[in-house]
Amino acid sequence: MSRRKLIAGNWKMNGSLAANQALVQDLLAGIGQPACDVAVCPPGAYLGQVQALLAGSQAIALGAQNVSQHENGAFTGDISATMLQDFGVRYVIVGHSERRQHQAETDVHVAIKVKRALSAGITPIVCVGETLREHDEGMTEFIVRRQLSAVIHLNGDDVGRIVVAYEPVWAIGTGKTATPAQAQAVHAVLRAQLKAATSQADDMRILYGGSMNAGNAAELLAQPDIDGGLIGGAALKAADFLKIVAAAR
Ligand code: 13P
């Protein structure tokens, strides 16, 4: 079993031409030859810019934050998987809790988006996670299993080609992190679910996301089933993001 860790920065709706340029330049200047895979996921409007800034870099891959569930056509404002492919996008975040919450994305939408991404050769990073209320009611396992099972159901054995990200909603942007033991327990549940679905489960990466930062990354990443991180706030500061990358080995 050898899983190369993945550290992905989710910039969310932040940045500007000037800020992106400074951030990517600082990342490229400091990253060297990382021991893990690294990706940055800028807003869709900046994919072309960041693609150009990353050109020639083996160290940092380009990711996107969303993909349409439709192939093409009259879907104003949507961006298709083949459009992402055009810009050299290698990863796409699918089913982030902010989209589930604010854009009413359902488990079924998420499952279809995963299929679109895979058919364009893009690796979906599929987010699952429970809200604070669900957490307090002891429903964590039920919720994450339900969210992942929709993706497994629609994608069958192809599910072996996805990355999963466990992002407890109560830990996102709050400074409250799941403890390494808490996160590991959920990751083990997800791994077991993947094992029942695909022979590739031991090679699949399950990332943790939710207030991961330069200070707590090493301890989280030391857990046996935590194979990387999906980083929000700390991905906007080159020094912090690079420290997380350095902790992933
Ligand atoms: P924070 O790291 O800001 O908590 O965000 C996590 C996240 O939502 C990454 O997708």
C-alpha cells in the first residue's frame, strides 16, 4: 500500500489577478520537489491565468472548484468538464459543503458531476461531511456514508479513480479542527465503505479538510487513513501552505 499524499488548496471565492500572481510566484519559489502531490484550485475566472503561471511546473497541478453536471448547452453560468480539461485542469472539487448549502447541490448532483469529471479525465475531489447539528446528534457516520454511497452507486468501479475529502462542516473556516483521532475514525469508516465498492480502496486518497493549518497538519497527516489535506484559509498564504506541503510525506 503506497498512497502518495495530496495537498490541495481551495481558494474559494478569493483572489485577484494581482494576488493570484503573487501567491503562485511565492509557491513556485518555495516548493522545490515536494514529497507529495500538490494542487491549487482558483476560482473559475482565473483558471487561464493560473494555468499560465504554473506552466512548466511539475510540482503544482491545477484544480477547479466546481464542474457542471451537464455536458454542454443552454446552462448559463455553468462550466463543463471538457472546458476544464481545455485549461489543463487535473482535479476538481465536487460537492463542497458550501455548494451543497448555498447552491442546493444534492447527493445525486454530486454523483453526476463526478461522472462528468471522470469522463473528461479529471480527478474529482469529492467532499463529504456532517453539519454541527448532525455531529451533535451522533449522525456523522450515517451522513458521510449516505453522501459517498450516491457517488459509488452511480459510478460503480470507476469510484476507484476519485479522491475523497472528509470536511466536517463545523470545522470549516471556524478554527475548530477535528482531533486527529476523530478524523481518523471517520476516514476509517469511509475506507471501509470504499473497500466494499472497489478493489482499489487501499490505493485511494482520503483527504481531511477543516481548519487544517501549518500548526496542526503534521499530526493530522500522521493518521493511517489521512492521505492529505484540502486547505481553505491557509492556502491563501504561501508560507502557511508550503509548511503544510512540507508536513505531508
Ligand atoms: P478552511 O481550511 O478555511 O477551514 O476551509 C476548509 C475547506 O472548506 C476546504 O475546502
